[in-house]
Amino acid sequence: MSRQHLPGNRNEQVGTEAFDRLQFDIDDHEPRNVTSKWSTGWVTPTLIALFYIAGLVSAAGHYFFFRYLNEREADISSQSWVSNISIAIVRVFSISLGSTLGIAYTQLLWRRLRGTPLKVSTIDSLFQMSSNPLKLLDTSGITKAPILWLTAAFLPCVPIATIFPPGALIIYQPAIKANSSMSVPWYDFDYRGNDSSYQSLAAHALFTLGSDGELRYAKPYLSRVAKRTIMSGSFLPSPSPCGANCSYTVTFLGPSFSCQDQISSDLPQLVAQNYGNVSSNGRARSEFNPAYIQYIAAQNYTAALNGNFTFEVQWNNHSSLSCTTWYSEYTLSISYSNFVQSVAVHVLKRQPLNGTYLAANELFYKDGSWYPNDWVLMSGVNVSTAYRESNVRAVMQSLVDTMSGAVSEYGSENQFIANTIVLETPLASFDPAESRSVHINLSAEVLQGLLQNITISLLTLANANLITKVTTKDYVTKYQFAFQEKLIVPYASALTISFVIVVLGLRALVKNGVSANGAGFLQLLCTTKGSKTVDEAAWAGSLGGNENVPKELEDLVVRFGELRDRVGVRAGFGVAEEVRKLVKGRNYG
């Protein structure tokens, strides 16, 4: 592009003549004796090495810092400090690697500029690529300088990689267990107060006595426990005696069932005898219909007189069970987690509960005011045995009395419900689309589960304390270097790739013979002078800005090499016809 002198006033003409004289003086200037020095210096290679070492040390320091913290206790204040230190370390790593890669990139860039000529637009992209990722989209950079492009593409990956290392350290709360002997509540089936009186026996028993000393009913508070348990579908939790997190094992007596799929009694007749065959809610009356039974259950009293306590049940018109009560030993493994109770149960059946004497009409016949444990009753067993086994029977009786009864023609105007609460429990399910549909979910396991839950719930009625081994758990907040790969893999990958780039950069520095200072103003000022072709092409863009860059300048193909003019030989950018390859060691200035 040639400069044109446009006509103007006198001052403009004087200025133009002065510029022409200045240009003439420059062209006729004597050759200069000042030359550039071939020297890589110590600053650039030292900075490359120091920044890389700083990144390596920060990565290693991060690793050993987390190793030091591993399994150490953590409080809120220390967690804040650890987080801040971790963030600081990754920032140091990112800045250090970014700096060493930036310097190495500059050496590689100037090495490439001395190679085959490139378009000015491509050179411009290469200069900006390390700081502006959008320039990576320039395909000419990939084809003309692939190593530079890959290096520039890797630079933004370093800070991304530092996202992961802080996540290698986590906070967790391990349980620290301690064993000790402790007093825990339990239910003692032998406990009958502080004396051996008949009144104390009657007051502390789980059952009520008739006038002749026979067992009549489960006491109301036991029946209440049974109903709550059956209706909730779970045992009633008892408060922890040993803190928020602990466990222990207790053993006590209780009833259990042994069931078979066959009934021997006439259940409709038993229910009619016990509860009547007419039900009423005060507004309507209905009669029991044996032809449409949804549920029916009762105790077989004939079996009790023959030696066994048997509960029989029939449901859903065809299924039936006959369950014999056993005198059993319950081992409860009780644990609390954050005050929430859970119980694992093991039941050991000893023998069937003996109805021969426990169902006798004069079991605890009151013929004296004192009933010592070893006193033999009319049934032939002592007071202690009869009292303990009667308490076990009372637990079974609380379930039997609650579940006995019948349901027939449910949902119709002849609906009959006698005594039982089965429809109010989770055992009953209803079809919203069919008003007369009810399904009872029963099995031997379900019945045993109901009896088992009532027995466990006796802990809410605890009448004694037991010294037993208790395991307590305290949760301590600790650090754990759980995900080492989150720290090692990003750091190792970044350092390995950076090492390759650093080696290439140092090699380029040695081959260049001088250190390059990036895109600084002095570097550009000193290396872009000397080519009239380049100066002419850049003339119209002297104000700067992308809008002012001439298209012919962008398409101009140049290289960095040796330029000759009347002043002398110097290094600079020029078109292929103007430049030759630089000769290392030759004086340029």
C-alpha cells in the first residue's frame, strides 16, 4: 500500500516535506555498530524450572497434607482452615503450572516463527492462543503449529484439573465402641413385690384373679399394650437407658406359638357362646352368618383342660390355623441408633405351656395371707412356678382376647362384627372399588410376630433392672483421605504433560539462542521493525483495533528471520523475499 499526499493547506504541506526529509535521513543513515546479543540468559530457564518445581512441590504438599489429616479428628474451625489451605494449594499449583507453561509456550512460539512462513492472521492467533481459548477455534493453528495448539489447549485444563483434588479428603463419623456393665430395664416374670403376701402377688401380676384364685383376664394395661402393638404392626419402643447409640442383650421369658393348618373346634359355636350371635351399634342389629365368614377366632378351652392353650383362627372363608402356646425363652439384641430402637429376636421354645394346672379353677386359692415362693399349691406346683407361667400365659391371653371374635357379611346391611379388632389393624386390607371386599393377611409367621411384638413391648412395663454388658458408640468427626485418586490422577496428569511441554520449551529456548519474553511491548517493538513491506501493509491499521486491520495485512505471509537494508543486517519479520534464515551467532542489529 503506498502513501498518498493529499492536497491541503500550507501547514499540511510543510509537515509532509518535513516527514520526507526525515525518511531521507533514515535511508541515508550510516550503518550502526550496535548489535543484539545471542544469549539465553539465566532468568528464563530458571523461571521455567522454578515454576514447575513450585507446582510439583504444591502437589506433593497437598498429598502429604491430606495424609497427615487422615483419621485425625476434625472440628468446625479446623474444617474451615483445611478448606482454605486446600484451596490455596490448588491455586498455587494452577498459577505455577500456568506460568511455566506460558513461558515454555513463548519459546515454542518464537521457534515456530523462525520456521516456514505463516500468515499474519495465523501468527496473531498463535500469540493470543495461550490467553484466549477462543483462538483455539482457528483451524490454521492446528495445521500450521500443532504442538503450539496442543499446548494452548492444555493451558485451561490445568485449573479445571484442580477442581478434583480437594474432594479427595472427606469428613466422616466413625463409631468408637466401648463396653461396660450397666443397669438396663427388663421385665421379670418372677417379680411379685417386696413381700410374699397374696395382696402383693395379685397387685404385681399381669393377670386378674377370680375369687377362687383362678386366672381371669390379662390386666388392662397389658391389654392396652397388646392392642397398641397389634394395631401399629410393630412393638412399642422403650427409651434408651444407655444414650443415643448403644446396644445390649437381655433374656427373659415369654410365650410363642407353634401352629398347624387345621382346627379341631367348632369356631362358630365357640364365638356364639363367648360373644353372642347378634351384633349391634345402637342403630342396627345383625346376626352372625356362618355361611359368609371373613374372619373368626377363639381359644379352644377344651384343649386347655387337656393340657394345651390353643388359639384357633379361620379367615378369608377357607384358611385356618391352630396355634399351641409354648413356654419360651426370648433373647433380645437391643440397639439404639440416635435414640431409635431396633430389636433382633431369638426365640427358644422350652415346652408347651401346661394348661393342666394353669387353667385350674383354684390355682391361687386364697387359704392364707402369705404365699412364699416355695409353697406348694393344690395343683402340685409351687407358687413361684405357677406365678411365672401364669404371667407368660397372660401375655398370650392379651393377644387371644383382642383377636378373638368374628366378622361375617362385611360391607352388607347384615354385617356382623363381634369383639375382634382385626379390621382395625394392618392385617386387614380393603378394595376401594368393592365395598364388600376385605382381605385378612394372616399366617403362622404373622401370628407369631404379633405375639413376639407384645412380648418385646413388655419392656415399656419394665418392673426390674438387670446388670448386663452394654456397648456404647460415640461418633467422632474425622478426616479421611478416602479418594486418593481424585488428588493423584489430576496432579500426576498435569505434571506429566507439563513436563513434556517444559522440555520442549527449554529445547526451543536453546535452539533459538535467545529468550523470548512473550507478547510484551518491547519484544514486539524490537522484532517487528525492518520490513518496509510489513510497514506498508500495517500503515492503515495504526490506530489499532480489529476493525482497522487491513485484509491484505492479515493475508500477508511472513516469517521471523534475517533482514538486510542499507543500514545493516537485523532480525525481524518480513515476507519470504525479504528474509533469510537466522544464523546463530551472527551479529544482528
